[in-house]
Amino acid sequence: MAFGPFLLLALMEGLVTAAVLALAASGLALVFGVMRVVNVAHGEFFMLGAVIAWFVASLIPGPAWMAFAAALVVAPLAVAALAALADALVLKRLNYDPEATIVATIGLLYMLQQAALTVYGPDARPVAAPFDLRLQLPWFGYSGYKLFVIAAAAVVLAGIWALMTHTRAGLVMRATQVDRDVARAFGIDVDRVYMGTFALGAGLAALAGVLIVPITQAHYLMGGDPLLLSFIVVIIGGLGSLRGTLVAALVIGLSDGVISMFFSPTLAKILATLLVALVLVFRPQGLFGTRT
Amino acid sequence: MLEVRALTAGYGPVTVLRGVDFDARAGEVTCLMGRNGAGKTTLLKAIMGLVETAEGTIRLSGIDLHDLPAHRRPGHGLAWVPQGRRLFGPLTVAENLEVGGLLHGHRREVREHVLTLFPRLRERLAQPAATLSGGEQQMLAIGRALCLEPKVLLLDEPTEGLQPSMIALIRDAVLRLKAEGVAVVLVEQRVDAVLKMADRVAFMAHGRVEEMVEARKLEHGARQFLDYVGV
Ligand SMILES: Nc1ncnc2c1ncn2[C@@H]1O[C@H](COP(=O)(O)OP(=O)(O)OP(=O)(O)O)[C@@H](O)[C@H]1O
Ligand SMILES: [Mg+2]
């Protein structure tokens, strides 16, 4: 195979990574942006999405696409509900103190991980892809499901962007993000906004988990990598900036695809880490962030 | 209209207000004066429900606000223009006004009313609030509060750092609101501005309103100005 097709394949793989990463990281960015909460348990919401997808898929008989469609709806909603509960029981009581919530979400991380280990077990289990199409290019065949992942992520992210910029809910979230006391003085119920934001952020991570599970299988420890990569993306993009998060996810995803293909996955991780270090030193507010 | 009695409040262990008695009447401008740190801003925040009150009552048209969380208070006719403006900076001018109008379903004629009062905002509707000049920002802060169609408007040093023409504009707006029957509470440090606008003046010191005086009984160099503001 010539260089061109190789590069195309690498870019396509990179796009899949970028799509899943953008979903997970935008959830993290949203929660940090609006609530100033660094959610260390974010990766576990991703894992729960995948694990719940497996449960749903194994419980629902019938064709794979039906089981998967059900998982696509049920898992993010269930995880969002769980996050809302965690918000009410833990974060709200800490008054969303930036430091206390870091410790609390570390605790949540272990609880969710151990719960998954207990209920789901230590094995990695696959979920069948909803369909078995292959896109046949002149040089190689490509999984139609992976293209679906890219398209689905793009649609959801466009929806989130529209929500934030063109709806009342988005306006309320952005106002709360800027100044929660003044938001209150205009009738905004900040507690409800926070609960909704935390649920939405968790739901996005879970959705990313569902989308990835036909490609990588569900495992109770699968939350670590996405957490780390989401943080990398959010730091590079600018804490709390949705646009920056999307751009950074594309950069990290595509370069991961290309470098992994032509050199090694380890080098890709090293370079991503180096990029974070450079951003932290030379532009600590991130590429798209504003200094506060 | 607004009635504060024996209000004690502060920030956690720090008590700032120690038994404040204060009231504001419909169609009047009540000015609040006092040295830096006297507790003027804290009093307005307490009325808005943004600092915890330990003792005392705050009533609005006879309704006790004590058990109302902050976000339920504007619905009863309270609006606040915070010190330092505190606009939603990254949001556009139009969006800031929209937040102001959230409770009333963002009614068109209310927004028109605000834009007639401050025409300069109309030219800048699509601009992020943070990019406005200081005077324009203050107009927007007031306009945003007016979108609530308040019965009681709390203004915390709205003329701070503004040039005379801008101050005159804000004074006109305040007097117009007064004529419309709004109870205006105005924190203001400059004596001439107070003498031009106020019906009554409350002087704060040591976390209390020490004196409440009819403005027509005051003049430049009055004892109260010397005692409580130092000018
Ligand atoms: N968030 C806070 N936490 C703790 N103490 C505070 C806080 N805000 C204000 N204070 C204290 O409360 C006291 C009153 O402050 P406040 O802002 O109400 O004064 P002010 O009369 O508005 O002063 P200025 O004229 O400077 O605006 C001050 O001693 C201040 O240090
Ligand atoms: Mg003040």
C-alpha cells in the first residue's frame, strides 16, 4: 500500500478517536465551565455507559441494531440520573467547593469502579455492532460502524452547541457560568442548573462509552484512559471552552491516529503529553480559553 | 414598600450588619451613604438573599422574604444593580437583557422600554457585554435589572468611575423610575449627586443605619456628611 492510503486510514482512525474523545471531553468541559467542578469520576461515567450498554444488549433479544439502539438511549439516561443523584447527595452538600469536590469525585471514582467490578465482573465483554457494513475503498475496507460513530458524535456535538447558543437552557447555563450570584438575582435556580449540567456532562461521557463499546469491549477499568485524554483535551482547548475542546479533540485524535500508524502509539501519547506541558507553560489558559 | 428590621447578617463567622433598620417607599429615592466597608453592599446583598441573615426581617409589600431563596426574590419585584456592574461579560448585550427578562418570559415591550431609555445599547445588541465602555456597561447593568420590571430597584454605586455626562444620564433614568412609582434604593458616595436625587438619606456606620434624614433638610457640608462620609 502506498503512503496516501496509509495516511487516509490513519486519519480515519484518528477521526474515530477524536469523535469519542470530543464527546467525553465536552462533558468534562461543560461541568468544569459551568460549575467549576473538576470531575475526576468523569471516566467512570464513560465506563458505566459501556457496561450498561452490555447489560442492555444482553437483556434485549432480537437483532443487534435494536439492542444497540436501546443501549444508546438507556445507558446515557441511566448514567445522567446517577450523576444527578451524586450531585444532590455529594456535590451540593459541599457547596461545590472546587477543592472539596475534587476529593469527593475521587471517592466517587472508586465507588463506581468497585460497584462495576462487583456487579459486572472483571472480564472484558463485547457488544455487537448494530450493523455489519463495510465501506470498500480501492485500497482497504473500512468499518461502516466507525463511520457511524463519527457521524453520531458530530450530530450530538452540533446539538450541544445549538443547546448552548440558541436555547433558553443554554443561556441560563452560560449566565450561571459567569456569575452564579447575579444569575440567582435574576431568578435562575442555580442548584437546578448545576444538577442538569452535571447530568448532561455525565450523559455525554456515557454516550461516548456506548459508542466505543462495539470497537473495544466493556471493562470495569476502561475509564482511566478517557479521563486522562479528556483532561488533556480540556487543558489544551482552554478550561471550560466548548469550541476549544472540540478543536483540541480533533488535534489529539488525528495526531494520535497518524503517529500511532506511522510510528508508535506510545510516541503519540508522549507527544500529547508534551503538548499539554507546552500549553501549560506558554498559554496556561488554553488555546481558546480566556484569562480569568 | 421595602422594610428591613433589626437585620443581622454577615459572611460565615464575620458579622457585618448588626441590627439594620431601613425602609424604602414607592416613588421615592432613598440614598444609602457610609464609608467604605460600612456594609452598604452587604445590606443590598442581604435583601437579595445572597448573604445569610442571622436575625431580623426583610419584608416586601408585607411579604416576609426570610424563607425565600435568592432566585425566588426577583419574582416579588426586587431587582439589583450590583457594585462593579457584574455583567455577564462573554454574553452579548441582547443576551444580558434576555437574562434580565427570563422571569417575565422576555417580553418585547419591556425590552423596547429599556432600549428607549438607553438608546446606545440598541446599536450594540450583538456585542459581548465585556467590550462595552464603562458607561455603556452601567446602562446595561441598569437595563438588565429593569427587564424585571421591579417595584424596588437596588442600585449599588451606579455612577462609580463615570464621566459627568454619563452620570447625568443615569440620574435622569433614576428620576424617571421614581416618577413611575419604583422604590429606588441608591448607594451613592457623592454628596452633590445625593442632594440632586434623594428624597431621604440613610447613613450607615458600624453595620447599622445610624440616621435616616429627609434630603431637603440636608445641604453641602451638613454634619451627617462629615460624620458618616467624611466630606
Ligand atoms: N465576601 C465577603 N467575605 C467576608 N467579608 C466580606 C465579604 N464582602 C465584604 N466583606 C466585609 O464586609 C464589610 C462590609 O463590606 P461592604 O462591601 O458591604 O461595604 P460597603 O459599605 O459596600 O463598602 P464600599 O463603599 O467599599 O463598597 C467589610 O468589612 C468587608 O471586608
Ligand atoms: Mg459597596
